[in-house]
Amino acid sequence: MYTIDIEKRCGCVKKDENLVLPQQFEDKHEAEFAALRLVNHMNANYCKKHRFYVDEEGDKLTIRVELACPKEI
């Protein structure tokens, strides 16, 4: 069983009523695809203050959160 969860829940994550985590999958490739699709959605549609990426540790896929780089002057 493969699990997708998120490291920290910023305001955008908490406001997203459609986001249900953790999620579990029997198939590794299905879990990876779902995690990447979720991260792409978050990076494209959330406030841009954070950047989201997937970190795989065994059967756990954790969505990590980091501050986005400030815009260049």
C-alpha cells in the first residue's frame, strides 16, 4: 500500500475543500502519478508563496513545502 500525504498544511492547502489527504493506492505508479498531478495543481493554482514537490520514502510519498524563491529585481 502506497500513501500520499503532505508535510505542512499552509493556508492554501487548508482552504482547498477538494483536497483529501492522506490518500492510499495499491499500485506504486498510480500513487506517483497522483502525487505529481496533485503537486502540479498546487504549484499552478495556489498563492505562489510556497513551492510543492514530492519526496518518496519507501511506500510513502510526502508532499513537501518550501518557500518559493523571491522574484528577481
